[in-house]
Amino acid sequence: MGEVEIWWLRESAKTGKSGLAGALTISHEFEIISNFKRCPYTTGKMGDAQVTASTWRLVERGRVALFKKGPYAGKLAAVAQIIDHRRVLVEGFSDDASKRVPRHAAPLSAVSLTGIVIPNVPLGAGHTALKKLWDNEKVEEKFSNSKTAKMSAKLVRRRQLTDFERFKVMVLRKQARFETRKSLASAKGKKA
């Protein structure tokens, strides 16, 4: 791996003794600072930077979004078209009529983007073309296996607990915490 070199321009002012008032001369010096801390996203010599894709979920045609608020909260839809920086045209498909999302403009603040992308969605894709791509990609199956869906199901189950069930959960958590602390204490005792 090569060294990262950063050029700094440094102006140093020096006073000279030519004449009564003295002259001010400015000299420009370039310094090379080597072995600087490397950026974790680059490797190799300067100029041979390895470009990696961002980990952001970009708004793009075919990106599957989950509605987080509004009348379609908890439902999936695919981005059919980007309208502007705040709105997208979405449509959601499902065998269950209660999970369908009609084609409409949705604000990006009402949806959260998932990691699922339907590839090769054509510009201005209609209902039939988008539905065919949705079915080929098995979006609902992929989403049901994702961490987001599992966490959502867990939260829904938690909200549905009765008072006694919440009490049982609290007791089980206390017991687990006690066992963990007990094993840690015995491990520390063996070390000393």
C-alpha cells in the first residue's frame, strides 16, 4: 500500500531589515505530510481508491417501501415512478385484498424504504408490468423473511399481551438476568 500524501500550503511571514521601516517578505512553502491516517474507505496508492457502494437505501424505481403511517400503514408497495424529491408513485400487490395499495402518489415521509428492490422496472411501468415483476421477485415472501417483518410481528405480539402475560415476561427476564449475573460472578471468582 502506498502512502497518502497531503499537500499543505503554508504561508510564513518574515521580517527583513532593508531600509528604515523594514520589509515584509512572504514565502510560500509546500510541505508533504506522509503516513497520514488512511481513510477506511480507500485502499492502495493515492489514485487507486476502491469505490464501494453506499449503504443507504436509495429511492429508485422498483424499491419496495413499507408504509409507516396513513391509511396504508403496515402495507408494502413498490415505487413505480419518482415524482419529485418528496413524492413517489407507488402501487402494492397482494393476494389478500386488505393488503393491497392502490396506485397513488405517496409522500416519502409516510414510507420507509426496505432493502428489497425489484430489478429492471421500466420507466412509467403500468399496473400489469409492475404486478408481473412483483410476482416474479416474490416480494411478500422476501419481506416476511426479513428482520423488519420479524421485528414488526414481535412488536405487534408485545402490544397484544395482557397484564398477566406482561407480568410473566417481566419475571422471566428477571430470572434470565439473575442467571447471567450468577455465571459472570462464578467466572470472575475462578479467575481471582
